[in-house]
Amino acid sequence: MHAFAGRKRLHSIGSTLKLDDAALRELERAFRGELVTSDAAGYDEQRKVWNGSIDRAPALIARCADGGDVGAAIAFARRTGLPLAVRSGGHSFPGLSVCDGGIVLDTSLMKGITVDAEARTARVQAGVLWGELDHATQAFGLATTGGIVTHTGVAGLTLGGGIGWLQRKHGMTVDNLLSAELVAANGERVRASEAENPDLFWGLRGGGGNFGVVTEFEFRLHEVGPTVLAGPIFWRMEDSPRLLRFYRDWAGDAPDELMTIVIHRRAPSLPFVPPELHGELIAGVACCWCGSLNEGERALRPLKQFGNPVLDLCEPKPYVQHQSMFDPSYPHGWWYYIRACDVPELSDEVIDVTAEHASAIRSPLTGFPIWQLGGAVARVDENATAYNGRSAGYTFNLTAITDGPDGFAKERDWSRSFWSALEPYHSSVYVNFLMEEGEERIREAYGAEKYDRLKALKRRCDPDNLFRLNQNIPPD
């Protein structure tokens, strides 16, 4: 296992963000990582998160080296009463992994990964990113369901549920979580699994960061790749209504080995895109077949032969290469706004709304995925985990993107309008795709029964709601 043993550093207190001197000195004595205050060199870089539209100034960033540092940072937050944000990859859409005037508990230095190839398990520390985990596990021809952007943090994605390219064959990330070690609000070290603290383990699998700071995850791994049949196929936007109707019928009979994401956007100006398509509105289906390549070719042939595709990038490639396919479309620092919903099916009405609003995309960066669910996701008992929505057919992630503030308000309005047009067909929502939308939307993400169970768990684990800078489930 890799370990970080950085020397302690305490930067002097800035004039605008005040901290308790005695508490800070005590934290310094107990801390192995790095403490960054507002006047430190590199503070502005350290306070940034993935979503460039978020601009917040914490009083302290505690870059933890290990679980002991995590406990010390939690104790500091309890003693001072300052708000506490927890950050792994920093991909929280509404920027909940950073706060104004409070503490950011940053786990990004905690990079340990241990793979047991014989047992097909991996132990993963809280600061690991999905690209790092995939690199480690694919060395043994193994993987578990993870995100579609490699710089997403393992921790945040897992605790919300975890959807990705392998979900229809091997289940969601939470379905492959075997255990978790965390530091609770009272500073206690806790292990959760089916056998130990099973109620907490249930809540961690979808309930987000409400119950403690997870320092290590243990995942089940599966034989994957190293070569998969994967990539997007694109058509012109005017073909979208007909494409979606064909796709609905074709994907409805798809075997579990196939996972797809429908994409609408303007064609990016990248080397593999023909120049005549640059900036043009296109509709596509991105695929990942994780079984036999010969069977995959047969299964994908009807899609590849449908209509007149303008670009076909679906071919055999390394799984890790496919996992990084969307990285150029979601870099750090761009401005993002997301509205999301689940729908039971791609009805004619949903398809018509989708095609209409897709044609109104202005930004060359905006592109919204429609995630295919079903398969192994739907076969897990709905009550087995806190994650909700296993019966949904598709998840819409209406992502408005610009490279800065110019035009952002218009793209955000587009996302909101699109979401409202789909509202009659909503069935649920994936909690990791929520913005700051209020308690009622969080309740909708879990359903009333699960939400009440999560509140009861919160009362036991965090009665003072120390962990509230998240998609919060208040204990009261």
C-alpha cells in the first residue's frame, strides 16, 4: 500500500479569516499532513474545485495524510464550531466539497491502493481517483463499476451510489462495496459491512457523506477487459427523434454486457472528429461491451447500421482508454450547472421533449448524457441499499457547460427549461446529480420510507449534524 508521510506545515493566520489559535496549535501537534490557511502560498489553488463556477474561501484546508489526520480535523471542527466540508476528488456538482469561512477536510493525499488479485478485492483510500484505481486493478485484468471521468473521486461517487460503464453487468459501485472504514462525528473509528454495523453499511451505500468520513473502501472486483468493444457512434441532430425510437427498442433487449449512454451536443473540435462536423449539432450513442468481442460485434451491428452515422468510434480498445473518453469534455475549471431526473422509459413524449431541447444547445461545450439503467442494477432488492431508483429506465443528466461566465446564464436557463419540460415524466432522481435543491428534493431522491430510515440513522451517528455540507439528511 502506498502511504503519504508529509511533514507538518502550519501557515500563519490570514487577516480576513480568523481561526482559534489554541485549537489550531493543538491541531498542528496532532497532524501529519498539510494545513493551509488563507494567506498561504498556493491557497487559491488548493481551494479550487472541479466546478469553476464555485468560488469559496475556507478558513483552513486540512490536507490529511491518514485516518489520524481525519480524526484530528473532525475534532478541530467540533471544538471551533466552524462548518466542515469534506473533499476527495472535488467533483460535487454544487461545490459542496468547499465552504466559505470553514474547514475543508481534504483526503486527496490518501492514495493507498491494495489489490488482492486472488480474492478479487481492492482496498482503496479516500483520496484515490477512479483513473488511479482502474490503473491498479487493470494490471490484473480486474475492475469494479466506477465513474466515466477518471479524475472523479472514488469516495463521493461511491457514497452516492455509483453508476458507470459496468453497472448493467456487475451492478452499481455500492453493490460492489464490501466494507468501509470511517471516522464518525464523535471521533470514533468504525468499520461497516454486512456483518459489522449493518445499518450504517446500508446507509453508506447511497446516503452520501452524512454519517462520517470514510477513510478506506473495500471493493469486489470482476474480470474486465483489458480490451472492451466501446466508444460513441454519432448521427446528425435532425436524426435524433428517429434514432431515439430505434435505440429504445434495440436497447430494451440488450444483454447485460452492454451499457450505453445517449449523448446530444455540438461536435467538438478534436483531431478524431472530421472538420466538417466541428460545431455541428450531433446525437450519439456511446457503448461499452464488456463481454466476448465477437458477441459484442453481433450485438452492436444493428446500431452501427442504423441510418447514416457520421462518425463511428466504437471499436476494440483498452478499458482504461475508454474510461478516460469523456475526460476532455469535463475538465477542471469549466463552469457547470446540472439538473437531473430519472424516467421509467423513453416514451414518445420524452423523446420529443429531448429532441426539441437538444436542438437548442448553444454552447460548444454543453452535452447531456442519458444513462441506461436496468440489468444488474434492477435485480438488486430496492431495500438492500440506501440508493433509490433501481426501477428507473434512464437517468437524464442535463449538463450546461461553458468555459467561464460568458453565456453561462443562458445555458443554465436551457438546463432548467429542459428539466421542467420533462417534469411530467420524472420518477426519481440520482442524489449525486443534485444541485443545492432543498430538503424536499433530497427526500425525492430516496423516497419517503428510505429517507425516514436515513434520518433515524443520522440521529444515531451525527445528532448535531456536523456533516451537513452535503446533500444533507438533517437529524431533526
